[in-house]
Amino acid sequence: MRQYLDAKQQHPDALVFFRVGDFYEMFYEDALTAARALDLTLTSRSKDGSGAAIPMCGVPHHAADGYVARLVKKGFRVAICEQVEDPKQAKGVVRREVVRVVSPGTLIDDAHLDAREPAFLMAFAPGPPPAVEGRPDTRRAARPRAYGLAMLDFSTGEFQVAEYEGDVGRQAVIDEVAVFRPRELVVSSDLDRATELSGFGDLPVTGAEPWTFDPARARETLCNQLGVRTLEGVGLEHRSAATAAAGALIQYLRDTQKRDLTHVREVRFRESSQWLMVDSTTFRHLEIVDANDGSRDGSLLGTIDRTVTAMGSRRLRAWLVRPLLARERIQDRLDAVEEFAFQTVVRGKLREALKSVGDVERLVARVVLGTAGPRDLVALRHSAEVLPRLRTTLSEMHAPLVTSLLAELDDLTDVRGDIESTLVDEAPALARDGGCIRTGADVELDALREVSHGGRRQIADMEAAERVRTGITSLKIRFNRVFGYYIEVSRANLHAVPSDYRRKQTIAGGERFITPALKEYEERVVGADDQILERELALFEALLQRVAAESARIQDTARALAGLDVLAGLADTATALDYTKPQLHDGDELFATDVRHPVVERHCAESFVPNDVRLDGQSQQVVILTGPNMGGKSTFLRQTALLSVLAQAGSFVPARQAKLPIVDRIFARVGASDNIARGQSTFMVEMQETAHILHTATSKSLVLLDEIGRGTATFDGLSIAWAVAEYLATHEVHRPRTLFATHYHELTDLAEALPNVANYHVVAREYKNEVVFLRKVVPGRSDRSYGIQVARLAGLPPSVVRRARAILDDLERDDLSRGGRPALSASAEPQSQLGLFQNNGSGDRLARRLREVDVERLTPMDALTLLADLKGELADD
């Protein structure tokens, strides 16, 4: 219990799984918590010093992984306290230590991870706030506050670091958190979480020692991990916030995993200038990796993902989450996809071969961390067996990116051979299950197996030999667990017992003996199975270490395989779904014909209607798009944005022809949302998102706005929508290409006033009192919104629809009664509350009297008198 309490003191925020024999036990509050969370039977053990029983529960050690995963998914951290010495050789109580801490960001068991999703652990390190005027440290005010962010997928070793500055930088951090969805966030334990983590959403947050975030200590930790003397080569030498986050993250993993992180061998500094930035709002509205209902199938990723391997699926997701800005790199991807699209036979052979490739990225990580089992290594071997065939298959490919990826492939002949010569083909999942080492791999193991498997034959031979030597035909060699092996001789034959027999036990019918030869055999045989398992574990651990030593080669090969899988998958998508190769340029014209929405096209019941789109910096920099609800405006906006996302990720696009500029950012304000938890209405959220767009968009950005201003009064909304559209079209520096969908038909007048604004509308027609949506976008204004027809289609009661039509007719004739209210229907009750002043003459008279009153000289008594007079006049009327 002293050992347990020591472990708990070291990890007070974790549930301690304390190894006792074949179980992991939990005590005190941990037992109460775990019993509730896992539905375990709660027991107790001997009383502690205070005389109270100690609550206790446990799980079998061989099933612990499943229980640990369940606890982690419920938000707990679990410290595994293992026996670290052999109980047979221990003096006194077996020594135990915490060997690792499992948390949401460090859970790497394949059975509990989505193979197609990354599992990022993230660290956040805000730099010191800017200096306040008048303080001695005002020199810091020259540079905005920096925010460091580090992301590491512990299951693969992928390590990325970024640094942002100022208010825009803080928003970028929030966007990164929303887009990459880390499983756990590590921050300094002294961080003001309420302030610094505002906007980060609901994710597990773990506090780490503040000293690990010290830039100098973090730099030392990072240099040690990467094996370098300076961080200049990775772009972090003068980025203290990013270095603090990265170093703290490495230290956190060392402290919790108690292992060398040799699979984390490089870090990539992510410059925002390298990627097409898609903020969290746009990311959500465009449904890039998740549909609105949270499913993958209804997303862009789910639609175009035809990769064969899990690591290929994760790589495609990474390409879509952060498309490229460098035209040369984008072109390399597109050229490779194009070649795979034309090389149908080669693509088919590659994809068929990749079906035999496991998740090598995660396999090698488990090997390095020592958690891989025999079956994992056999899977690695089978994956490596495919490599020579892949190299031959792709030998005729000429696209630069394909040849580059081929150069990174290592056949891993030595690794494959080592695994094959050591492990059986049908290996168990766990080495402790036994039987994983191949016969012939180790002489000592083979001898032990011979002793174990050949025991009966050897005993029979020895028994026959002793009968001949002694002449005692009834002599028998037997075994029991108490006395081991012995020779049994009946009382009638005791006179023939040789002198080298040593008496072991007297029984009713005779005597039991042992001989030096039998004793030697017993020492070899008894416990042979334990020795076999011990030897197998030693051989397997040695194999793990040899494979781990080649982790760098295996990781490079895995990443090359993932890249080839993505390129071939995108080519397969392009040929199957009739996508075309986009032409990228550095200008400002975005022109595409017969564009389709990739997701809607695959899921809609009727035939999808494609549309053309043109945006530029001169005559069509801002397009005002009008038309009815359900006509397809939002779909048109989204499919235009997805053109750039797909193209800059390296994919073909769903269009007949596409000439696209390089876009630096995409902003999509499409659809209504609110934030009830933070007390923000739909309109407030809409205005905040719009403000972010106006402050951040550049002339290279693509802006998509849908129904700005609809959440408030008509004139307020129209005024805001007009001002926003005008701002985007007339800003002196930044004029992003903009699609502005609206029901405010007044905005179409902007096209007459501004040469860079154009009007388009979605065509709809009314036929026999029915609205027909043609879903075609054409130049010009729309004539009406067809809102009442849409309301009827939505199922409003016929009486309501008829009443709406009558009111609309009155409004259109400007025939309003009682100061602007629609005339009451015949069946409606009279209005119970009239206006303050009615148009019967009294209102004008009372208003005239009120204007004559000098309020500043009016005494309270005069005011009461005046009020009584006015009331009397109203009574007279």
C-alpha cells in the first residue's frame, strides 16, 4: 500500500492501475470512481491504520487495455503501475513503478482509434502579453503577442509546430483547434484557462509543469529530441512561443510514457503563407471532413476518398484540411493524378497491391514504443513484401512527384527477412500468449521445446532402460506436482533396487526413489514451459529492438506509400466521377463551366444541374446572386468554394473546364447558427463572422456570403447587407472575389453604380400556381423570391398560404391600413390594442399641445394637471 500511495502521490490526477499478480487493482477513491465508470464489483481489503476498510476493485491484466480505453474515453487519465522486477528473484515486496500514463492524446491502441483519422495531442503556449504604456517593459509593445501551437500524432510520430501573432493570430489558433480537433490539449498548469482558452471549445485539457514551457528549457528539450544543436534548420530558432509549445509537448510525453520517442524524429514548422487558410466557420459550413450531422459520408472527404490504406486516408484528410498555396507543388500533385488517371492498368495494379499493406505508420510507432505484438510485426512483414512489386509496377511512371515518392521507398529486405526468420506466420496478438517464435530461430528455444514436447517419449525410454538394468519388470516412473518425478518400486522388489537409487517416499505398497539422472531430467523438464515463454519473450524483445532501430527507413517508406495511395485514389475518383484537371494561374480570374457540387451530386435523388461561374477583379469582382429559396443559391456558393479547396489540395474538380487563381483564404458565411451557451443570437454570430471576413480578407481571397442581415428588422438588414457588399467592392486595398447571395433585391442596384459588381440570379418559373426550380444561374436580376410558394411546399396550412397571398397583394399595391398594417381578413377579430394616437383628429390636437409644453419649467403638479386635461380630452372624443 505504501507503493500504491507513492504512485498516487506522483499522479494525483490519474486513476492508478496497480499490478497485483494477475490483476490491476484500484484502491480508495480510485476504486469508487472506477467501479462506477466501469460497472465493476466494489470490494474491500484489510483495514488501514484508521481502522476503516479500504475500497478496492480490479480488472484482469490481460483485459486491461479495453478497460483503460473505456476510462480514457470517459475523460479519465490512467497511470499504469507495473511490477518492474521478477517476483521469483525479488527480495520482499515486488517493486512497482508507473510505466506510462494513458490519456486521450496518448491512447494508441488500434482497437480504439479511427484508422482514417489522426489522433493529435496539442500543446498551446501563449507568449507574454504586450507591454502596457508607462511600464518599464514597454519595448515589448513593438511586437504583437505571439501564440505557439504544437501538434503531435503520437500514433504515427507526425509533429507540426506553428506560431501566430496578435488578435488575428489568436483567431488562427482557435481555427486550428477546430479544424485539427486534438484529442487532448496540454497547457501550463498556471495558465488562466478561462481567459486564454476562451473559444477553444470542449476538449480535454491537461496541465503540465510551468518550467516545461520555459523557452530556454523547451529549446534544450527539442534539440535533444531532434539530435541537433540549433533549431535554425527547422525554422524555430527565433520563435520562442512555438518552441515553448513544442518542447513542452515532448517533455510531457517523456514524463507520461517513460520511453524514448525515437519515432518523433522531425518537426515541421507550418508557415501560414504555405497553406490555403480555411477558418473554422468556413470549414464547418463547407462540410469538408464532416457533414452537419457529424457523419463522414456526407462530407467532401467522404465523397472523394477512394484510398486503399488507412494512412492514405489520413494523408488525404491532411491535404484537404490545409490545401497548398505554392503553384509548383500543386501542379506536381495534379500532374501525378493526371498520369495515374491515364495509366488505368498501372493504377489498378497499384491499388490491388496496396490492399495488402497495413497501417505501417502506426505499426512502426508501436514498435518503437514497445507496445507492438507479434501479429503487428507479421503485418509489417507482409506490408514490406509488397514493396518490390510496387517498384516494378510504377517503374514506367514519369510524373515528378511519383518518381520522388518511389525514391523514398525502401524495400526493407533486411527487416522483412529478420521478421520472417524469427516469427511464425500465424502469430498470436500478444507475445505473452506464447508460440510466436519460429522453430529453428533459436537453438536454446528448440531444445526447451524438445524437452517439453518430447517428455513422454523420454520418460518411456528411461523407464524401459531402468527395467532392463534392475530386472524389475513392474518398475514405473511417475510424476505429481508435490514430489515431481520419481521411480516407484513394489515392496516385493525392493531387494533388487540398485545402490544409486535414493529413497524419496515410503508408500503402502512399496517405495519411491529418485536417481541423479532422473533428478537432472526433472530440473530440465519441470518449468520448461515457463522457460520457453521467458525465452520467447526475450527473443521477441530483441526483434522489436532491431526493427525499431530501422524506424526511420520504415517511416519514410510509409509516408511514400500514403502519398502514392492518395494520388492513385484521386485519379480513381476523377475517372469514376468525371472530374477534370484544373488550370491554375497567378491572375485573378476564376472561371469554370458546368460546375457541380461533389457531395450534392452524389446524394440528390434527381439529376444535378451544373452551372458556370466567373469572378475576376474587374467587371465581376462582386456578384450579387438573387433568386428563390430552395433554388440552389447556397449550393452554388459552396460548390464554387470547393473548386478551390479541391484544386489546391491537388485533386481534379467536378467541372467540364476550370481556370482557377491561387486563393489565399476562403470565407464562407452560409447558413444560420447561434451560440446559446455564450448568450449569442443567430444575428450576433452572423455579424461576428461577417466582421471577421471584412477584417481579414485580401484581394486573393474568395468570399461567399449568404443572406447577410436577415436576422434583424428589414431596413436594418438591408442597410447592413448593402454596406457590406459596398465595402467589399470599394475597399481601397483589399477587394476579394465575392459571391453575395441575398433576398434583398435592392442590392442589385449596386451593379448600376459600381463597374465591378454584376447581377446573377437563379431561374425559377411558376406553372399552374406551382413553382418550378430550374436551378440555373444566369446573368441579371430575379423578378421575385417565390417565398409563399416555398412555404406551401413546406406544408403550411392552406388558409395561412391564402392569407399570405392576400397580404402580399395588398403590400404590392401599397394598400395598407392603420398606419402601415395589412388589412384584417374577414375572419380575423378586431384589434384589441389600438395605437397610442388614432387618425380621428385627436392625435393631431394632442400632439400640438404636447409640442407647446416647456418640459424644463413644468412642475410635478403642472404635469399631473396636464395629464388630467389630456385624459379628459380623450374621454370627450
